[in-house]
Amino acid sequence: MKQISLRSEYITLGQMLKVGDCIDSGGQAKAFLAEIRIKVNGEKENRRGRKLYAGDVVDVDGYGTFMIG
């Protein structure tokens, strides 16, 4: 499990994908979310603006599991 550190109260899913090296730029987030299955705390998610808070777990098919903290 990879750790994503928060610098503020939350991080958006699109920002997390960039920080987690799943995508190279924020502009790729929409297409990435349309193609790759992502679950946040066990629930399917496809909104790049989804706010992630400390303790959230994000599973990205083919890229691994990320813990927000």
C-alpha cells in the first residue's frame, strides 16, 4: 500500500492520481477515470473532483492501493 500525504484538509481524486504517479498531468484524469476501475473505500468512483480525506483507501486497478494520510 502506498501512502499519499495530505498538505491540506483533503486532496481530490484527480490530484491523488497525479501524486500517486498513475497519470502524468491533471488533464489526463478524465480519460483515465473513464478507462480504469477505481474504488474509494470499497465503492466504485469516477469523479475526478471527489474529495479524499485522511484514512480513505483508494484502489486503482493495475496501479495498486493508496492510503490517504
